[in-house]
Amino acid sequence: MADKIKMTTPLVEMNGDEMTRVIWEMIKEILLEPYIELNTEYYDLSLENRNQTNDQITIDSARAAIKHGVAVKCATITPNAQRMQEYTLKEMWKSPNGTIRSIMDGTVFRAPIIVDGIEPLVRNWKKPIIIARHAYGDVYKNIEHSIEEGGRAEILVTEANGQTHKHLIHEFRNTAGIVQGQHNTDASIESFAMSCFSYALEIKYDLWFATKDTISKKYDHRFKDIFDDVFERHYKKLFENAGLEYFYTLIDDAVARVMRSEGGFIWACKNYDGDVMSDMVAAAFGSLGMMTSVLVSRGGAYEYEAAHGTVTRHYYKHLKGEETSTNSIATLYAWTGALYKRAELDRNHDLTIFALMLEKAAKATIESGIMTGDLYALSTLQKKEKVNTREFLIAVNEKLKELL
């Protein structure tokens, strides 16, 4: 390729932490910058910089994603007590993903990357199962309290007109205990529903939705009612015309159905359910390192990221100068997803082809037997070779040159 591909509109670039930050720079150096004149609005979301800016950098990056429409994010550390000490933090900053999801008011869609030689643990799964996770509220914005023996827990609701409603949760007569309060909003649930229906139409997949409304007759039932209402008012005809199906079932029934299915659908889940089920689906398809993740806002902004963490153990090896064989596929697909969406919005044909070819090159490299250590342990290929992190990306580049 003689001339580099030009980008007319900036892509929001959110850098991150530890080993994924190292991989981030390798991907740009080996696979992107030789081919593209990268046009990015850069935000450093490393834990050190979040601490220095009092987490304002995270807020700014989310607002930039809304402004420009497309963002790509590296994995970041959500600090615990040990990280507080390690990084000498001012406070235990919140999850950057949670902050970004709250500001963008989006839905997280996670899908497995399927390659020959990495067989799903569920034998009948033939097509991707995409988890749509509501990214607001529930246990992630809860209030918790420990109660001494003899205490009482109540819910007190004050209406706009000043009228109050009090509901007894439990009287802790003979034992201490704990209590938790959580919430959601009609606006956020409606946004979640519209994102799910729109994304299903975009990728031509059936949509399932599941809660436990038989037990949670107000909270979970509200989700069911809003989904039904949004579908009937806005999407029923569109689904019929596209030959797609939407149905609701209980979460336990959905799990049983998923295990018996061959895949090929979107499974919409509440926040906690989606958190758990996305990891289950990823592990059953092979690896968290082979899982894409995209946050889609109601307003049409997209944020692409890897579904896994910062690979701390490999990072410490890297700092010691030891060789690492870290799977870079999910981070690479975050970049290709963002570039493809940027190209689609800008009608940039050359960038579209490049993003598709880079994904094809990455899959072809693994299917040829060249892979990192985690995939090497999983692969059923007869001829395979374990390579280090940089060697794998170089091998992908060789395949990319052949395709271009």
C-alpha cells in the first residue's frame, strides 16, 4: 500500500493500564500506523493519570465519545485496597467502565470471536451468542448497610408532592444482618430496550430478554413491561419485515435454552446477569481473550473495548524483562471494530476494507497454527506454534500484507 489511509473524523482513543497498555502500543506500531494516518483524540486513562486528574479524564473521555460518535478503549484498572497502596491513590476511584457507561447511557454488547481450532465447551454452539448487558443501576449503584441485632430496615419513599410511603424490609430481632437498596429508571430501561432492538436489526439477529418477574413483581416486571411496550410501539413491524423474533422468558429458563441452542442470537440481560453471563459465554466459547465488547448509546455513539482486564501477571513479567505470550486479539478487535464503525459513519471505503482485512488476518494467523500461550493450550489443531506477544502481531502483519 503506497499511500496511508486518511481519516476525516477523529476517533476517541482511551489508553489504559499494565500489559494491555503495552499491547496497545504494539498494535499501533505494527498493525495500524504503517497503514493509516491515525486521527485520534487521545485520553490517558491510566490509573496514575486518573488519580492526578481526580478522575476528570474519564469523564472527559466519555463526553468526547458522545461528541465524536466512536471511541476505542484499552483495559483499565479498577482499584481495590491493594491498588490504593501500590499506586498511592488519593481515593479508591470508581470503575472507568462504569463511569463511561453511566455518562453514555449505553448497552454493552459482548460477542465471542470464533476461530477454527478453538472449540466451544458446549458442543452444540455453532454461532455466536451475544450478551447485551444493561449498563446502569442495580447492584452497581446500590446502597448497603450492616445492621446490628435488634435493628430494623425500611424503605422510605417520598413522592414529589411530599407524600411518603414506608415499607418494612426486615426486623433483625435475633441476629445482625445486612441490607441493600438498588434502583433503576424508566428512561435507562427504555434506552436499554431501544439499543437492543436496534442492534438486533443492525446485525440481523433474534433477540431474547430475560428477568425474574415472577419473584420480583415490580422491579423486574418493570423491565419486562418497558421492553414489551417499546417493541410493540417501535419495532414489531421492523422485526417482522426482517424475519427476526423477539421473545421474553424467565432468566432460569433462558439459561436452559441457551445451553441447548446452537447460538446465533442476542441475549439481553439486566446489569448483574449480563456481567455474569458474558463471562460464562466467553469461557464456554474458549477464552475471555476472544471476546469483543462494544458500548452502544441510545444517541448512536459507540465505544469498543476488550472484554478482559489488564493482564497484571504478564505485566509484572514484562517489567522484569521476561518474555510474555499475551493474547492481543480482543484488544485488536476493539481497534478494528472502532475503525470499521468510524469508516461506516464517514463512508470511508478504504478504512472499511482495512478493518475487515485486519480481522481476517488475525483469524487466519490463529487458524494457521500461530498463537499465544492461552490459545495454544486450548487449540485442537494438530500443527501449532506458541509465540510471544510481539511475534504474534508480526505474524498477523505478514498475513495482512498478503490480503492487502
